[in-house]
Amino acid sequence: MDGVVHDITVGTKRGSDELFSCVSNGPYIMTSSAANGNDSKKFKGDIRSPGIPSRVIHVRKLPSDINEAEVISLGLPFGKVTNLLMLKAKNQAFIEMNSEEAAQTMVSYYSSVTPLIRNHPVFMQYSNHKELKTDNSPNQVRAQAALQAVNAVQTGGMSMGAVDGSGPGGPSPVLRVIVENLFYPVTLDVLHQIFSKFGTVLKVITFTKNNQFQALLQYPDALTAQHSKLALDGQNIYNACCTLRISYSKLTSLNVKYNNDKSRDYTRPDLPTGDSQPPMDQHQAMAAAAFAAPGIISAPFAGAHAFPPAFAIQQAGLAMPGVPGALASLAIPGAAAAAAAGRLAFPPLSGGHCVLLVSNLNPERVTPQCLFILFGVYGDVMRVKILFNKKENALIQMADGTQAQLAMSHLNGQKLHGRAMRVTLSKHTAVQLPREGHEDQGLTKDYGNSPLHRFKKPGSKNYSNIFPPSSTLHLSNIPPSVVEDDLKMLFSSTGALVKGFKFFQKDHKMALIQMGSVEEAIQCLIEFHNHDLGENHHLRVSFSKSTI
């Protein structure tokens, strides 16, 4: 090439910090001066059609010190990344996927879950280009080298050690995972969900060593482990905390004795729960610790060292302090399942997107109160506004960004009043109340001082009992005079089917009730949470992970 980018058109209203690409659907060719940002005058904006699928995706607003591996990791969970064009001076990049279908899956997913790189939201859309062609500039040579390393790992052509110089002993099917900056609880199930993006997870063991929550995780082969390590090492599970540090274990297989909240063998569902006995034997714990890589990031909070070495959270993980970052490529729905403040006395991290846009609601039946109760399962709802002219849409303001992510990951796609809700992050930073004297038919409600907030008390046990919507509901605060038939009759009064009921053996203040479907359970939770059962007892209802 002669240093010219063809088919450039006159600019549009786009900001100067965005990459301006060509209108033509031909290959995008970049010269060394342009790629290094030294010839930005050659670029003018284009009028893009973000809705037309292409296997080339344009990524904008990247951090200035972004590296190639981080950009590639955005695409890895969705398929093979076949080309990469980095424009660091413009804080932008182009990612080319191996198929249009992979690109569509990626854009669709990130439209509902904003991708974050180091606590920094990035934006993406389809490019007008159908493929990328790159030159031999230093920027592009680095990008191509990173791509080749990923491809070699995916096809088994080279060892992961050659890519990132990691770990003694080279690749192993067993990964050793340290979760640093553990500001929110991380459970075995959360780790399983994240690491399952890259292959079948066979076994997981979690434990605490040197005040750090750690895990050993076994894949079927070393190749899958390599792929997973490349994408996840250094990423954060939650906004601004819970950093994954991954190394290869010298162990080639794990010996799991119990299936419980600390260890799991997914190939042996018949294993006993062990009744809180240690999940791993002494030899295995010592072997795991012997090959530990030292922690890379230390905790920035004063007094962080004063936390007890391991404080277990009922049905959840363990916790420690936090530092900035964000799991860019894997803000997986459900991965935020334990994103609650656990036993820590710190308040949840503030900032971030705390307003949700909920669409496809049933305008005939939806009320601010029903949204307050439902979304209140995953965080403290501050305000709800059903839009006056579009009553199938509502804005919901949560107490913080983590709670908003948690509610979105669990409720997006769930059915309410016969319609599947779509839950996304809103561009609004707060829900405005109507001005005095302006009546909005009760469509806006302020719940800032509601006594029904589940998470206002630090260390509340509610933090460790956050589960996805399920057909089984957990009931608590039941007075002694209320019997099984009373509750079955109450829950069936909505027209719902009650399939099962069981009081807790040791505590008749609590019970499980199984409804005919998840949708019926959602409706019953809305209807009967805080229901007055008499004797100054108001029923507490939440989703359960158990079945009857």
C-alpha cells in the first residue's frame, strides 16, 4: 500500500475520539502512520449502520494503555478471533470474528451487559467492513503476534508458557486460581459459571491459604486450560474487585471427596456432602500451596490485613479486600450471583450504572410496587418510574451499580405477567421524581426509606441467599399458628399450582414451597412477600436453590 486509506467520506457528528472508518464494505487497510495515530487528518467519519451484521466489530472508548490480549479476550467467549486492528491513539480497535454468527452473538450479548475493561465501560457495534486487512506497522505486528499466540493455543500448536511465560512446569489440565481483592463473596458456583465459558469444568476445590480465597479447577485437557487462562488471568469478576490470578498447577488431577459449597466433582453427582468436613485432604492442600504464585496486586484499603483469615459466608464464598478492574469479556449473566457485600463492613462500591431500563412489561398489569418487590430480591430499590407515554417501559434505580448488574443478570428474560422482560443498563444516572404539582398517576415512586429493603444492614444473611428465579420459594417468619394447608391455600389463591411444600425440620418458621413454574413463583413472590400472617408476622419470600 502507498499510505492511502480509500473511500473516505465527510465526517458526521461523531466525537473526535472515535475511530472513523470507511463507508465501503471492502477490506479496511491501515498504514503504519495511520495505525500509530500520526496521520489522523486522513480520517473522517462515516455514516454507519450499526444494525447491519458484520463479522467485523468496532470497539470504542478503550483505556489508553489497553493491550492486545485484553481486546482479544472480549471476543474469545463467542468464537475464534481471526483478525485485530488496534488504534491505540484513538482508543479504539476492530475485532474480526470467524463468522457473522459469532459476531452477532457477541454484539447481542454486550448490548445487554456493558463490557468493562478495568472498570472502564467500552462500546461496540458492527463495522461497515466485512473483513480486515492489516499492514506491517509495529502496532499491527504486535496485534498479529497476540492473535497467532491465541490461535496456536486453540489449535494446540504451542504451549501457553510461550505466550505469557507463565508458571513452573507448563500447561496442566488443572488451574490454580487465586481471587485477590475479594470485596464481594465469590462462590464455587460463580467460578464454575465463569470457567465453563471455555470448556467443561470437571472438578473444583475451593480453600483459603494465606488469607486468600483460592481454587483448584480441573478441565478435561491442558489445551482447554490454556485457552481459559489466556482469557481470564488478570480479569476481575465484579466491577472494581475480585481479580483472578491464574497459574498452572503441578497436579494433573483432583481428588474430590465431597460435593458441597467448597468442593464439587461434576462427574460424580453421587458423592456425599460431607457435612462441612474439609473438602480436600492435607496432602492435596500442601501440593496446591507449594506451587503458589505470589499475589500481584495488594489491597489498597487501610487495615485490610486485619480481616480474619477466613470468614465463611453461608452458602457462599469467602471474602477479602478490593482494587480497580472489571471482568471485561465475561460479565456473565449469573456470574454476579454472589455480588453482595457478604460479611464485610464496607459499604458496596458506589458509582457505575445503578439505573436499569426494563422493557416489554405488561402495561395493563405492571405497577411500581410489583417491580420494587421483584427487583428488591437482588438489591435495594430506591426509585421506580413507569414511563407515562410508554407504560411497557420502566426505569428502576438501585442502591449501587453492583446491585443493578446483579438484578439485570438474574431478571433479564424472565417472564412477568406473561411477557419476557428485557433488562438493560440505562444511560440515566438517577430516576427523577415528578415536580411538585405535577401528577403522574402514581407511576413514579420513591422507596428510599422503605422498611422492606433486604440489604441495608451490613452483613445481613440475605447477602448469602441470592439465587436466580426458580419455581421453589423460600418462606420465613412463619408464625406457629400457621400450618401447611394455610400456606398452600394462600399461594394457590392466585390461581397458581402448588406442587410441593416442606417445613424445615429444625425450624417451623421456615419452609419451601414449589410452584408450577418459575413465572408462577415470580408472581407469588411479588404477591406474598411481606404478606401479613397475623401475630405481627409478615411473611418473607425469596427464591431458593433447593428443590422439594
